[in-house]
Amino acid sequence: MNGLVLKSTGSFYQVIDEAGVIYRCRVKGKMRIMGINTTNPVSVGDRVLFEKEGTELDGMISEVLERKNYIIRKSVNLSHQAHIIAANLDLALVVATPLSPRTSTGFIDRFLATAEAYNIPAGVIFNKSDLYDSDVKEYVDELCQMYKSVGYLTFVVSALDAETLSVLKAALQGKITLFSGHSGTGKSTLINQLIPGLELKTSAISKQHSKGKHTTTFAEMHLLPEGGYLIDTPGIREFGTLDFDKFQVSHFFPEIFKYASGCKYNNCLHTNEKGCAVLEAIEDSKISLTRYASYISILNNEDIFR
């Protein structure tokens, strides 16, 4: 039978078949030793083949069908292994907040670079706009302009104000979209607004640490009223990139890649080389210093924790 993985709990998977029936499935043991170098051989969004077991709504996944794409990050506990966040995406959006808690541009850029690496259209949702004062609003407007100039979608919303969500709803319609970001950025509250009646668990921000509490335990796909699916993921503290060749990192920053073709040397890393067109573009304010700093942090394999 053909199915779509809606939820992963690590040991079991919710799989919906072509008739809309949901099964509780396990993975065949041999799939775990097929040379898959990830902590999870099956992820949310995977198209799979599975067999029914017994008379109950139980099943066994026998094969993962070819993925059109997927997005991964470094495993938290196993630094040399990858964790697949989701597969077969039309759009990947990082939910960010400039305060309560603050999402760094380094975190956002690592997410966007990873989406670029795996050919997934991406963007940024700046949430909690109801909390912005004039200075914060100006800062978010500047970030939106920076990311739009590179080619990314940007949205400024409040999960507590349904009127701010119309443009975002239109962008999600008919697509399989991933939401990712730190705990406390309001992903679950936002999804509850986008999908009335879902009632995902939410939690208040810790006043002591200004950080969110994990309310989503496992990645899960939800059907949108307007059509398409939305994938909710557990909040993550850092977004570790994996196996980026240092000479390819610039490929994942569209504005750097644009000017790199004008460099004097083909193997230019755009750090301190003579005749570097990227460095010249930075001097001419054609490339943001903020984005360039994120590029350097990935080049130096520095993890971003805030």
C-alpha cells in the first residue's frame, strides 16, 4: 500500500493511505541497516510502501519512496550524523522572534543555507509583531528588506492577531510547508490560528531565562483548511549544518554566489584573497555584513546557539 508519513515518534509512524485511513506503523528491521547515515530512516513527509499487520490499523513500512528533497540538521547527540527534519517539501519557513526569545540572524541564515543546499524554497516568519515597539519594528523591517533582496519570502505576523495572517495563508495554500525555529517563538500558537480546532499545546515563556519550553515533542504534519499540509517540528536550540564543503558554502548564499563568479581565483573562499569580487561587493554595500558574518561562521564550522 502507498502511504504518506504524517507523524514520527521515533519508534512508530502515523501513515495515511490513499483512502484517508491512518495506520500506526513500524519500520522493517532491515531498513535500519541499509547504509542510511541518518538517525531516522523514515521522516515526516516521506512517501512510503507499507503492509497491514493483522486486523487492526497497524502496519509495517517496507520502503521509503524516492524523495524530491529533504532538510536535515546535525544530530544533537551524534555530531557526525544527520537528522532528517522532513521530506518532500514545497516550502520551509523559520519562525523567528526579535525578542522573547530573540532569534539570531546566524540561526536564521543557517536554516536558509541548509534549505538552499537541498533545493527547498524558504523564508522567514517574524512572529509576535504585537510586542514590537518602534525600534524593534524598524529592526524587523530592515531584516525583511535584507532577506527580500536576496530572494526569500518574509512575513511579519502576530499569532494572536488573525488579521496579520492573510498573506501567510495565501503562501501556504496547496503546499507542504515546514515550520521550524526555537522553542518559544510561537510556532504552536501560530499553527492553532492557521488551523482552527487543532488546539496544539502551548506554553508560556520562562521569565527567568527568556526561553521557550518544548511543547511539540515529535514532528507532525497537519492538513490546512485551504489545502496543503503544515509540518510542525519540536523547537531546536541550534541549527548545526552538516558536511558543507568549504568551497561550496558560498553556493548557499545567493548574493555571495552572484558575485563569486567575478573572483580572480576559482577556489576563492572570499575571506582575504586579492581580487575577490565578493569582498569588493561587501565594500560597496552590495552584500550585507550580517549575512557575510553568517557565511564566515559556517565556513569556520561554528555552531549557532542563540
